[in-house]
Amino acid sequence: MQLELVKRDAPSGTMLFAAPFLAIGLTLLTSGILFALMGFNPFEALYEYFVSPLTELWSVHELLLKAGPLILIALGLAVCYRANVWNIGAEGQFTMGAVFGSIPPILFPEWTGPLTLPTMLVLGIIGGALYGSIPALLKVRFRANEILTSLMLAYIALLILDYLVRGPWRDPGGFNFPESRNFSDEQSLPVIVEGSRLHLGILLSFLMVPVMWFFMSRTLAGHAFKVVGEAPRAARFAGFSSSALVYGSLILSGALAGLAGIMEVAGPIGELRPTISPGYGFTAIIVAFLGRLNPWGILMAGLLLSLSFLGGEAAQITIGLSDKMARVVQGLLLFFVLGCDTLVRYQIRFSFGAPKTAEQSAAPAAPVTQGAGDAA
Amino acid sequence: MLLEGILITIVGAATPIVLAAIGELVVERSGVLNLGVEGMMIMGAVCAFGAALATGNPYAGIVVGAAAGVGMALLFGLFTIYLASNQVATGLALTLLGLGLAGLIGEDFVGTPGVRLEAITIPGLSAIPFIGPALFDRDILVYLSFAIVAGVAYVMFRTRAGLVLRATGENAEASHALGRDVRLIRLAAVAFGGACAGLGGAYLSLALTAQWTEGMTAGRGWIALAIVVFATWLPGRLLVGAYLFGGVIILQLHGQALGINVPPQAMTMMPYLATIIALVILSRNQALMRRNTPAALGRAFVPDR
């Protein structure tokens, strides 16, 4: 038996919609098998993981709280990926946003007023955008691969943060803990739901979904990003500058990641620490792909990935499942999302018996194709 | 004595990168870009550690570490080669999955002393001043890293198999038209890359430290990817590049001893900064890049019916 991919004339509309759900189903199935292998009742574990966080109001609040940064970062990454610009350093842009935005409360703690918070947010956006512009500059000027440079810059940003909070920015009255001083109320985002940690930033993050949808589907600039990614030659003929689009996509996604960063430290965290993110910048890559690079899809995907973080915490407390499982589930999900994407562009056929042409007689061996069939 | 000590640590820092990078070089020469080196490497590290601990035999650890790398690589190959999924994104998925799985598998290993891979002293050669102790009084993985680089250089440029591999990476359609099974060739290359990344990981948890810590690869898989670009896909240059990087990495170990007074974070930052600088310097030389970059790199090949 062998596997054949037959290119579709046009992407399948049904599959376009069904593929993400198929991927989620396959992830649940595989996770269930993994839970069983680890000695847990798979149904109980899956319930704890994906359902129980939704049964209580406080954990729904937490769900939205974690989904906010994921969605905001993924909205920016989607623009990059549409333009075929592979920014995988959002974690670094998030961190630099947090660092830049924290300049007023840490270096000028006495300056509090109605302008403090907006200044912090703007600085956060600038920090993320500047940091995002570095791989853009290196790509446009020197043709250095942005995948590697953006990731290396993420490692560097985390070390800069570490240096600051252990060194010059450490709270003088903080008993030598590696933390900055606490942000005051004027330096923090206001809570919008009484009794929860939901702050104004989360509302802002969700509001960016329709904004980015409008930008990508109703404006010329948004259209340019898509064209340069899908048909670079057509983009050239249309007069879109590919350099400008590289800068634009990386600066835009850096700005959004930076905003997410400052809103995280001026929101639920309330200070700078060595670790300010459970890997939002990397998980947002999964969110962007699961959401099919579409803002509304990203909204749904962000909620689902946030659920996987929460479920991981919940399952650790209730049934003692390792919290490391969350990252495994997230990794599996991205794999299946990408695999199921094939169904949109190709029909999969299994042919039995002799191949049709002599050239095809050197076709792939059977064990491999069976495995591929399972995954499909 | 300081110089000798520095040489010894450079070899230790460079070997895991040599191993991971030479595997990826073969993968990319076949036309496939596997960004999951970090994920395969860390799976190699944790599985090698566990197997060595369970059997008490570090050589069992090496075999299992390589096998873990192959397993991860085959998963990647299945998706990118047979399902034509996006290579960049699938490679990222492999890294995320590998980091997660390794954390899960290694949860009980944290803080457990591991089994150390002992050195095999080569009589005579190891007595050479300076380079003797650094190169000829080492464990088998150091020797193996040189042997693999030499083997790849020979096979790739002196044998028919190497020609077929390179042709597939340059023009998959032509290779297919000549009756070659492009997908199988690429899968084999990807599996080889996985084995090498697994060995690189095994070196970290058996020889360099003999312990398991979460995220212990610390970006070495990504640096290996950059080394392949830096080496313009040539094995000899890869060895030079990896050893230059080994030198940069051990700066943080010897910086204090040499009296360099900068924050430790700045030292840790050096390999990442050096990677960016190296990429910039190499990438601006477009003629050099174009001559050696596999033309079909990163493009999925779907045979026509």
C-alpha cells in the first residue's frame, strides 16, 4: 500500500473549517493514550484537563487572563507568517516590551499621574517594536535568516531582564530578592471585574481581534502582507516593497508582543521578575497556526491553548499529573494542526498493488506510508 | 596549564554542536530544513541519561539517545515529507514537543547523579603537549564526532550515494525523473540527522555533565542550525565553525579566571550574540551563499501521478 497526495484545484472549503477540529480530536486521542500509558484513567485525566477549568467562575477568569497575551502575540505573528516572515522570537519582544514599559515605575517611581500608565504602555509598544525591528534590519540589510536571529534575540532578551532584576533594577528594600519594586496603583492596569484579576489589558487584547481582522481583510496594507507571502512576484508587480513588508510585519508583531509584555507586568504580576512568562511567545506560535492565521480563529485558538495551561495546573493539583504535560499537549496539537493542513490542499489516496508507471516503482516503503495514514 | 585547560573545555563545548550540526548538514543537503534540532537533541539527552542510569552502562545510553533522535526525526519526516506539511512550522513543532516530552520523561531524573562516559586514552598521541589531553584522552563521542564529519565529507563528495543526496537537494524533480525515490532519500537523511542530534544530546547528559537538568540543551540545537549556514553546507568548515563557537561558549567559564569583570549574564549571552554576528557576516556574502545553498531547501516534494 502506498500514500499519494493529489493536489486539489482549490483549497477544500470543508477541510478549511474541519481541519482544526480534526487536529484537536487527534490531540485529545493521543493525549488520552499518553495519560493511560502514564497510569492515569484517560477519561478522568482528559476531564480534569479540558473540562474542569470551565466549571468554576474564577477559573474562567483565569482562562481569559492567560488567553489575553496569547491572542495579542499571535495576532502579530499571524501577520508575519502571512508575509512569509518567520518571527519566532516573540518571547524576546514580549520581554523587551515589559522592560521598556517598566522604565517609568522603576526609574521614576515618584512620577505618578494620569499619564503614567499610558506612557508605560506606549514604551512597551516601542520596546517590542524596536526589538522586532532588529531581525528585520538584519534580514533586509544582510539577508540573515530571521528564524535564527529572532530566536537568538529572545535568549538575549531573557538574559537582559535577568541582569536588570538581579542588578541595577533590584528593589532596594526587597531583601535581595531578584525583583523590582512593586508597581503602585497608578502604575498598574485597573481591574475590570470585581474580585478577579481580569484587568483592562485583557479587554484591550480581545478588542484587537476585530481591529486586526479589519486591518488584514479590509485595508491595502493588510492585503499587501498576504500577497507578498502567497505570490511574491505578483507583489513585486503590484509595487509592494518586500523590504517594507519585512520591516512592517516584524515591527507590528513586535509592538503587539511588547504591549502584551508590559500589560502582563503592569497587570497580574505588578513588578519585574526574572521570569514573567510561561512561554507565551512560543505558545502563541501554536495559537497563530491553530487559528489558521485568521484573527477570529486566533481568538478561539488562544482560549483553547490557555485552557491547556490551566488544565495542566488543575490536573497536577487534583490527580497529580505532571505539569510538564501541558507542553507535550501543546506540541502535539501543533503537529496535528500542520498535518491536517495537508487535507486542505491535497486529497490523500491510498493505492494498492503495482504503481502505474515505471518511474513510480521506486516508491516509498510500506511501513512509512502506514504511519502517515494513521496520522492523516 | 591554563591554555591546556581551555583547549580541553573547548572540545567539550564544541562536540555536541559538531554532532548536531553535521547531521543537520546532511538533512539540508537533501533539501529538507529541520528546525527541530533542539527538540531531537534534548530528547537524546534525556533518553541517554535514563538508559545509562537504568543499565549502568553509558554506551547503552549513547545507543538509546541516538534512537530517540531518530524516533523524533521520523515523526518530522512523516509529516513534512509524506504529508508535505510546512517544514519550518513542523520543525518548530518538533522542538516544542521535544522540550515538553523531555521535561516529562526527565522529571524524576532531576538531581540524580548520572553515569559518566569514561575517557578512552589513546596511547602515545595523548602525550602530545597541549593537544594530546584535549583530543586524544577523550570519550568515544568526541572521536565519533570527528569520524562522522570525515565520513560525511567523504560520502558526500566522493561517492555515488553522496551525489544522489546532493542532487535531490538541488533539484528534487530531476532526481525523481531519474527514478530516484526522493521521499525515501530525504527520510533517510532526516533519520541520520536525528541520530546525530540524539548523539549530541547524549554527549551533554553523559559526558559534559553526567546529569539531567530541564532545558539543558540551552539553544545548542539552534546554534547548530546556524553553524550549518555559517559553514555554507561544507563539512570541513562546519568543524571549524563549531570549534570557534566552542571557544566563545567557554569564555563564560574562563572569563572570571582571566580577570574579565562583566556580569555573568553578559557572558552567557556571548554564544547567542556570536551566532547573530556570524550569520550576518556570512549572509552578506551572497555569492558564497548561493554557490552552496541546496536549491530545493525547504520545499516539499510531492511526486506527480
